[in-house]
Amino acid sequence: MNDMNNKIKTYAIIGFGHIAKALANAFARSHIQVSVAALSAPGRIAVEAAAIGPEVMPVTLEEAVEADV
């Protein structure tokens, strides 16, 4: 088995509309950490992200595109 299979994957959702929030909820229900980014600053979506669950972390677009998936 190679090292790539053992690496923890990072996930990000770009956008924070209805579909993105539903997807973030699915990650949170499965206790999987996911970053969310929107055109606005992370602070502007922080309250909504926190309401979904602690697994949902608002980040900048630049940070989101660095995720594995």
C-alpha cells in the first residue's frame, strides 16, 4: 500500500447556497470535517457554518482550493 492511501483527505465546498449547505450538513452528520468558502470573507458565513456543526469550517477561496477533494 502506498502513502497516498494512508493520507487523510481534506474536503472543501466552494459556495454556500442551499445545495452547498445541504452537502455541508451531510458531511457534519457523518462527522467529517469540511471547509466551506464563498465569495465573501469567511467571517460572513461563520455563524451559518457553526449552526450546521463544528465539522464545518469557513475558509477563504484560496484555502478551499488547496483541499484534496
